[in-house]
Amino acid sequence: MELFKKLRLIGPGFVVAATGLGAGDLVAAAVSGASLGGQIIWAVVFGALIKFALNEGLARWQLSTGDSVLQGWQAHLPRWVNAYFLIYLFLWAFLVGAALMAACGLAANALLPQLSITSWAVLHSLLAVLLVLFGRYSVFESAMKVLILLMFVTVMAALASLDLSGVNLRQTFFIDDAVHSHGNMVLAVIGGVGGSVTLLCYGYWMREKGWQTSTALPLARVDLIVAYTITALFGIGIMLLAAKAAPATVQGNQILIAMADELGRTLSPIFREVFLLGVWAAVFSSMLGVWQGVPYLFADILAARNKAESHSAATDKKSWAYRSFLGYLALPPMLLLLLGKPVWLVMLYAVTGAFFMPFLALTLLYLNNRIIAKTQRFGIASNILIALALIVFGFLSLQSLFN
């Protein structure tokens, strides 16, 4: 009974899951599935597990101290840390803004080709801005729940209708030659599952939900468990669909179109439209989550200089800081659409996002083992998972850099 009561109250986890299940996650899972079958399903499960641990660490810090992680960096780490993150945030936001516009444009154009990819991309960006500016958090959360349900059901329905016999499910790990030769693919899959920088937005969505103290931590755990279970199942579903219904020679977002076409031929024409609708729900929910949540980060960095105003200013959607960064996300990246290469932008978004994770894991280990109250510090399991996140993301990021 207590569990069902908690399930009725959860919400921010669905938002962070829907935000993380975006273009990079879809493309990385599809490309790996088409190339390797189900051989790196473990990467999806592992990615979801360590993203849960990282998000639980963020929630633990904020609910125990009342400060966001960015405020914790400001107070307990060298001043250059927030300056470094601010530079990274501007770079990341420019790339992710363009990537999500391109992905939304491609998905919508595949469903309704009457408008060009660029036109659909611009319309989605402007629509997301309007929904963020004029919608309450409760409406935003409900919309994200509907979108994540839509994308999950469509993928599971297609998966249940396919004959998966012949799909290679032999798991390969880091020491295997196949994974060594596809290191960037593994990085993209693990990095894409559940988001990267967008993990930080969870704290602001908890505040919007009214979760303020450590008594809400058990509820946050249930929230995140449900969210990352859905995330893992969705990623595995995309990977298996691609193993059966996508040619390995097709790359980037076009692999999703190829999957839809194959499902339409193999099952029924309606499955093409249903799958494309699920893809659209995934990428638009990611755009909506980024447009709503990431401006909080910029506002928080500026507000953290004034401790007395940090909590209210960091969650004020009417502040100039919030609205100016929302404009930065929604408008300047449109210039990159003129390059006509949305596919490499989507993949660059997935790969560059993973480089943030070692930094986040390291700071969480410090804050939640040294600064936080002893009764609220990480246990053995949490420390092991966060340390694994640090090691794996550090290794994969270096491998990708050298490659």
C-alpha cells in the first residue's frame, strides 16, 4: 500500500527520464543494435544503473543540505569549477539545441513531409519555448508523462510483434575485441542512457514538486527506480528492433527512418507511422525537458553568488537569467541547421555529453562523503556505483578522445 501511495506521488523522475531519452540515446542504441545485435545490452542496463546512482546522489545532497549541487560546487570547491562548468554549459547547450532541433525536424518530416526538416525544427523549438514560458510545472510534468508513455508503448508494441529469432544476444564486454573496435559506440550508449548534463535538472524539478528535505529521499529513490527501469527497457527495445529491422550500413537519424520503413514492410504500414510517432515523442520530450530544465542551471550559477537569494532566484522562470538562456537554447543553434548535417550533430551531442560524467561523479564522491552530514552520507553500494561511473566514463571518454 505504501509503495502504491509513493507511485501516485512520483513525477520528476519521469521528467528526467523523458529528457534523457532523446536523439542521442535513440541513435546510439539503434546503430549499436544494427551493428552488433544485442551484444551490448549490458551497456544499456549498466548506463541506467549508474545514472540512477548519480541522480540519487544529486537528490541526497540537495535534500540533505537544501542546496543544489551547483551551489555545493560554489561553496566547497575552487571558484574555477563553476566558471569551467559555465563555459562547458554554453558549448553543450549550443550543440544539444541544434541536435534536438534537427532530430525533431527529421521525425516530424518523416510523419508529415509537407514541411521541410528545417521548418519543422524551427516550429518545434518555438513551440517548446511557449510551453515552457506559459505552462505550470504540473502541466509540464503531465505532458512529459504522456510523451514517455507514448514512446514506450509504441516501441514495446513493435517489439512484441516482431520475430526476434536470429538476433545475436551473446554479451561482449570491454575485453572483447568487438567492443574495443566499437568503443565510441559503447560510450554513446552508456552516455546516452538517461541523459548527462540534464541529470542536474532533477534537483530543480524536485523543488517544483515540493520535495525539500531528507524525508523525501525514499520517495525520490522510488521515483528514480521507476524512471530508469523504463529508460533501460526502452533502450533495450530500440536496440533489439534495430538488430532485426535496420541495415547496419545506415547511420545517424536515418537509421530510425530505415527501421520505421522496415517495420511497415514486415508487420503492417500502420507500424511505420506508430514507430515514427514514438520517435517523435522521444525527441520532442527531450527538447521540452532541456528547454525547461537547463536554463535553471544558468540561473543557479549566477544566483549562487548571493546565498540569500539563491533558492528563489534559481527557480524563477520569470528571471532574466532563465529567460535569456532559454532564448540561447532556442534561437542561435538554428544557425547550425543551415549546415545540412543533422546526423553528426546528434551523434556529437551524445558523445560530448558523456565527458561531463566523470566530473559529476568525482564531485559527488567528495560532497556526499566529506561535506554532507554523516547520517546522510553515501553507503558502500552508492560509493561503489559512483566510483564505477567515474572509472568507466573516464576510460571511455579518454578512449573516444584518442580515437
